Amino acid sequence: DKFWPFNLPSVSKIAEEGKQELIQARALTGELGGFVSLYPAIAGFKDKKTYVVLFQNSMELRPTGGFIGSVAAATFLEGKLTDFAIQDVYALDGQLKGHVDPPGPVRELLQQEHWYLRDSNWDPDFSKSAERALWFYEKESGNHVDGVIAVNVPFLLGILSAIGPVDLADYNDRITADNFFGKSLYYTQNNFFPGSTQKKDFLGSLVGAILAKTTGSKSLQPALLRAFVHALRGGDVLLWFTDGQAQAVVERLDWAGRMPASDQCIGEVEGTCLSDYFMLVEANMSVNKVNYFLKRSIHHSIVFEEDGSASESVQVSIRNVSPGDDKNGGGNYRVYSRWYVPEDAVLDSVTLDGVVVPERSLRKKGITEPPYVESEIASGNRIVAVAYDVGRGTERKVTVSYRRQRALSFIKNNATYDLLIQKQPGMLNTDMTTDVTFPIFWQPQAIGRGKVSFLAKQSRVTYNGDLSATKEIKLGFVK
């Protein structure tokens, strides 16, 4: 940018656009290389491989991406997809013999006495939910499978945006990214009755039309590939395999939907790095498709004192713009939300619209109606769970405040703060703002490849953007 012609504004703009294209192309090439190395192990070249595909409806959000409404058995042999059979999840769940205790919120908020495949994705760590889903599927179907693949609605929308509309001959209709939600509701919910095959029929017709359109056109395959990679990055396609080598590849590529088992400060000078973590996980407990109509914003504030101690607060605002009732996909939103924060966090308060929410343990026995708060330490995190309602046409704000027991330490006047913000698969329409405030004599500097941009003011750094993918914010401080 210092030399002619790159110092000319018009040339500089073109050069910057080209640079960004090259960066994206390099990232895409790297991920394709990973997929090429994975494919021989999963595509049935040595022996037949069968996977259960979970179609997770993100309009009814659940921890790994959405309610499991339909499942498919996908069989590969000699590198080709030889069979793809879709079933309604309720038909499978009706085959389960015996009783399995469900998680507490499923039992109480959904009033489900038993646990089934449809609610198996309760753990936001997909590797754990996938193992549970495989167990349910094999018990219900009697078939052995070699892994679990989850597909969320945003992936289907990405495909439709990339390849254009698809025609469904069975319905004499055309499906686009813009009309998918309305059409899917009409064909799967209208006149629905127990035992109906509407969901699997519509989904099967749609998948068949997409495969027919893309496999028959080489010009569409790059767009399909980009949509696939984008979904992998955003957690809207998740993979889990029983084969250890294949699973190791997806773990390395971060396609497994895992929650981190350790902090991000590996490789830093010992004692100079403070690792931080945040993940919001929501589960729709209202048995509707209202998540399509939710607008969500998250504001995360981190305040450092002179001694390096940190206090944090996270405010989540949800606006329910649903125009109709449950029959039209909207309605009220009953949510069981979980805040995953560092294990050393000490909870100060939880408020809903400025009013303190009571701990569930302090309420009268047997009262399960929201709002309430639960807190526990599990899997290396403190988990703060808040159950509450967001009525149609209303907005509600939950704020969780806590203090860190660990502090940011300086060695030779240098320290590093590393925050990982993990996106929940299937979560849409989420704006994210992160504020880091610090003493005036600390000098901040962004570390890394500039995955996120920030606005620096005196004693404060602010990051703005949407939470479309997991993000890492890494700041170095000098004093």
C-alpha cells in the first residue's frame, strides 16, 4: 500500500477485495483438504457404512441446533450414497421398549415422563448428544450405525440460497430460501395427526429435489460446496463417528461441535494469560416454531481492576415479534437457557427485566413454573440456567453478573486476555457486543489474525458484530 499503483484509492480498493478473496479461498482449500482426507474413511470404500442423519429444526431451537423431527439412515458403499431412507422421529420413538429418565427440564417443562430420541440432543456438546442419539436410534430401530450427522435448518436455507429454487413434483410447488419456512409449516403441520407421514414426505421430496438438481449440474456444485463449508463453520452440520481416526479428523477441523476441554492459553507464558469462555445455549420448551420470529442481542461486559481482578456481566435481550399463534409457527417462547462461563466464576446476581430471579432451591417444593435460576459446575464450566417466558409481542432482558476468582497477571509488564465466544448451532438473528474495560495506564493490542475487528476508546475496547460463528477475542496488555 506504500507504492504505486497500490497507493491509488481505486487500485487499493480492488487489491483489498482481491486479498479478502484469497484469504477466503485459502481457508476453503484447507477445509476441503480436510474433507478429502476424511472421505475415504467414511464413504464405505472398505466396507459398507451407515449413518443416522438428524434433521434438527432450528425454528424450535434445542441445544445442538433444533428439535429432532425426522431422521434418515444414509448408507455409503464404494464412495457412493446407495440408500437414504427418512423416518418420522415419532414412529421410531414408538418402538422404544423400557423407560429412560429424561433430564429434569424435559420432564418438568415439557412434561415428558420418558426420554426419547427426539429429545436426545440435550447436551450442547454434540459428541455427547450424538452418542446418546446413536444409543436411542439403535435401540428403537434395531439397526447398527457408524456415526451421527446433524443437519440444521440454516444449512438447508444456505443450499437453497446457493443453488436457487427447487421444484417439488409431488406437491406441484417451488421451494426457495425465502418461502421455505412458510411452505414447510404448511406441508408438515396442516391437518397433522398422530401417525401422519407429512414431515418425512415433504423432507424426502425436498432432499430428493436438491440432490437431483445439484448432482446433474457441475456449475452448481461449487456453490453447494461453499454452502456446506459455511454450515460446517457455523455448526449447522455436525459430525460424529465411531471410527476413532475419522473422529480425530473432525475434531481437528472443529466440525464435531465440541465444547472446549481446556482454556485457550496454551503456548502463552505461564501465569501471564487469563482464559475466558462464554456460550449461550437455549432450548425451546414451548413446543412451537417461534424461534423463527425471535430477535436476540447479547451484550457482554468485562471490567478489569488495577490488580487484574475481573467482573463480568452478560445481558441477553430477546424480542418476540411472532405475528400469530402456535398454529402459524409463532406464539409465546418458553426458554430454558444456559450460560456457560468459566468454572472459577462466582455468581453475583441474575435479573429478569431488572428484577432478581429466585434460585430454584429457595422456592417452595414442587413449583416448576418459570422464572427460576439453577446453577452448577460441570464439565469444567459453571452453568447458570434461567427458565423464563417471552410472550408474543414482548421483549425481555436477562442479566447474569459474576466475578472471576482468577486474575489477569502481568510478567515484565505484559499480560494476555483470551476470550472464546462459542455459537450455539442453529441460533439465528443474534447480535453480539463485547466491551472490555481496563485501567487507563494499560495499553491494549489485538493479537491473532484479526478475525474480529474492534473500536478502541480510552480505557475500553468494543467488539460489534453478529454471532454467526464461534469467535475468539485475544488482547495483549502492556503497562
